[in-house]
Amino acid sequence: MENLHPEKYRHDLEVVRNTASQVIKDFGISGVEISFSGNHETAYQELLNQVLPALKQLYKERKEVFMTLLYRIDVDERKVRQLAAKESSVDFFVKLTQLVIDREFTKVLIRKLYSARG
């Protein structure tokens, strides 16, 4: 999408809240509770701090649910494989968490931009 500039929307309260809601929804479907205080200033770190251990636990204990979650969120499988091939276990999960949150943010942003056109 050529007009997509995510950095312009990082402090857009509606986008931040909707991203948090999307993360909560997608992880909830997988049986993982994620919460959001509503503070848009700390939203990214707050989500990162919850999603990171959740992904690690799903990977170790419920790998099929882990894979289904990544599919549902629509994380680029090629990027996941690249991370797995070149990163240590710790870095892999940190970067995977960033990919997950960024993908959720992008989905919310695309919906916002397309709904504004309609």
C-alpha cells in the first residue's frame, strides 16, 4: 500500500486502542489473556511485555495453537523462518513479538484508511 506511513499513526489514540483490541481478540481466541490499561503512551511496551511470554509459552506447550495464532494474525511466514534461522532463541521471540504487534497495527491502520475512503 503506497500511502501507508505507519509512523504517522503511532500516536493516534484510535489506532493504538484498536491495535490493542485486535491483539486482545486474536490472543483471546487462542486462550491467552492480554490486557491493555488504555494508556496510549505505554501501549507498545505494555503489549510487548505480555505478548512475548505468551508466544514463548504457546511455542513450548501448545505449538499447534502457536502456529494457528500466527496464521490468524497473518504474520509473514517467510519472515518467521528468516528470524528462526538467524536469531538466538531469546532474540527470535523478541523479534517475533515485534512482528506480531506490527502486523496487528498494520491491519488496524489499513482498515482505518480504507474506511475513510468509503
